[in-house]
Amino acid sequence: MKKTFLIAAMICAPFAAMAMPVVGDVVGTNAADATAALVAKGCAVTAFEAEDGSIEAQCTDEAMKVWEVYIDPKTGAVTEVKDEAE
Amino acid sequence: MAQGQTPLGGRSAPRPAIGRLAGGPVWDPLVRLSHWAVAVAVLSNYLLNRAGGTWHVWIGWALLAILAVRFAWGFVGPQEARFTSFLPNPFAALRHIKALLRKLGGNRETLPEYPSHNPAGAVMVYALWAMLALVSITGLVMTGGASPVQMAQQQAIVETGDWTTLVQAEEEADEEGKGAGGAWAKEVHEVAANLVVILALIHVAGVALESRALGRNLVRPMLRKS
């Protein structure tokens, strides 16, 4: 049973990683809505800040990788997703 | 006039006074305070706080105020703090660096002493000030001249408010031309900030070498009066 679970987890892992926010996702135009939407997509928000006319959400995925998700403050849509380390 | 100081008549470069300024320049409290305040501001904004954050902007404004006070002091302060005491002269700076290297290489010649910054130090001071002014001005351009209080209010909206209100404010700023040039300002801000740190490291190395060549700690007069 354990072995089956492990294999299933290994097969599903790449798909889980893909369940990140992507460009075009509408996450909301305030911090509360965006936090909930990003958490639902697998990225826990640690900070928001305004940058060059966008809202930058810093969030961490399940693998503890830090991402920068840029949101259009007018529409609430994700415009860019960047690996924070890059 | 500072202790052990000679009058300065030249306009192109600080005049050396070999053997007459054994203690070197005595820096007044404002020079000492502004020196370390700038050092702390640079280290804080470069290494410790978040770029664009409220602290970053507060410290940037404080840095601008410190520079303004120091520049005014360059006209009205004591002799060793005045711009006329350490006018930039790249050729004199090169001559001083060559003399310093000869001294460090074992030459017995006496290294010239100056009542203010030596010529190499003077060039470094102006280069650092120019880069610090550039960092401050581009920072103002990037924030549209918003005060730290306005920046804090904006961050409060980002964290708890309706983001569409930020769009409205930004569109109004664009109409007034305040938002223009943000992209180039960011590039220049980052390059100038890196240059400030590189120059500061060279400055520290220069102070260490000069201290070794002169046989006294040049950091001490920047910490206390004697």
C-alpha cells in the first residue's frame, strides 16, 4: 500500500508543480482575494508590494521555492510569473 | 582653523605640507557624523532592507538631506571641510597614489600630508558624492517624488486596500508627467548603487593603505576629535 502511494505521489508530483498560477489567471484586485486565489493555486503569499504599475506578490510553493507573481491592479489578472532566484 | 593646519592658497589641488601636519586633518563633528550616516544609509539600503520598501525610501530621503547639509557645509564649514580645501585634481591624485605605492614598496621618501583630504581621497569623495546624488535623484524619479509617508500609504493600500485606487492615482501621475522615465531611472539607480558600493570598498582599501604608509590610523580622526 505504501509503495503504491509513493509511486502515485511521484507520478503526481510534476502535475502538482504545474498547478501554479499562470499568466492570465484572475486572482483579484485586493490582497485578501489574491492571497486566497494564489494559495488555492499552490503558492502561499508572504508579501505584496507595488512595482512599476503592477502588484508583485511574493509567494512560496510546496517545494519552498519562492516566486514573484505580477498582478495587474486594474483587472486582477496575473501578467508575469518569475522565479525569485532568477 | 583646525589644529596643525596651514592656510590654503591654491585653487587647483590641496597643497601638501610635508612634515608639518603630523596629526593630519581634524574633522569637525558634522563631517564625522555625515560620513558615518552616509555609510550606514548605504549599507542599510544596499544590503539590509527591501528595495522600494518604506524603510528604503525613508533612508533615501535621509541620505538626500545629509548630502544637502554636507554640501552647504562645503561652503560655510571649517577650512578642512570646505570644497576649496580639496578640489578634485585627477593628476595630483595619480601622483599621490604613485607616491603611496612607492612608500608601501619600501621607499624612504616622506609621504605628503594634507590639511584636508589628500588628492586621491578628494577625487574619491567627489565620485562618491556624484554617485550618491545620482542614486537619490533616480530614486525620487522612480517614486514619482512621493514622500515616505505617501509611500507608506501606498503600501497600506497594497496590503489591505483596493488596488484599483492605485491605478487611478498612477494614471493621474502619468497625466502630470510624474511617472515618465521610471524604467531608465531604475537602471541608472541600480548601476549607480553598485558603483557606490564599489567606490566605498576602494575608499576603505585606500584608507587602510594610507594608514599603513603614514603609520597612523586614519579612521580614528573620523571617529573622534583627537
